Amino acid sequence: MEILKQNWKEVVRMILAQYVEFIPDSKPKKQHICNLVFDPEAEGNPEQMVFNIQRALDTLDKRDRLERIILVALLSSPNGYFNAFQAISKNTRFIYIHAY
């Protein structure tokens, strides 16, 4: 629904917050990543945002490919949530739309 509303910041937040219940510590780790990327104190401070995004990247596991694509896109443009979503493969983006 957020994709259709073009609320790109929320779309990125929702993708980064996804976790797998059967993987231990998955939920707290994803919450930590979201806290880093969407830190209100870093808002408007590109250097702090890039630092936080880099820390979030360091937190990811190898299996977190989608999250890595988004975070790498955000490194080049910390407020570029639309571009970060566009960095995901077209088929994956369509999966989210079709799921809705």
C-alpha cells in the first residue's frame, strides 16, 4: 500500500524491518538497523546518516541481500529512498505490489 502511496521512506523502512521468526535474534537486529538508518538525530546531517548507514551495513548477514542493496543505494544518497527502492530488482519490486 505504501508503494502505491509513493511513501518511499516508509517502504524502505518496512523492507529493512522484515525479519524471519525462526532465526534467533533476527527481530532485534533488524530493529537496530532501522534505528540506525532512521535515526531522528541524524536527520538533516548527511555525514551522520552515512556513518549510521555504514554501521547498519556492518550489521547485516550474508543472506540479507535485499537490505544490502538498499543500504548501498542510501550510502550514495542518504535521503534517496525512492532510488533505494528502485535499486531492487524489478521482479522483486513487483512481488511487493502483487502481494498487496
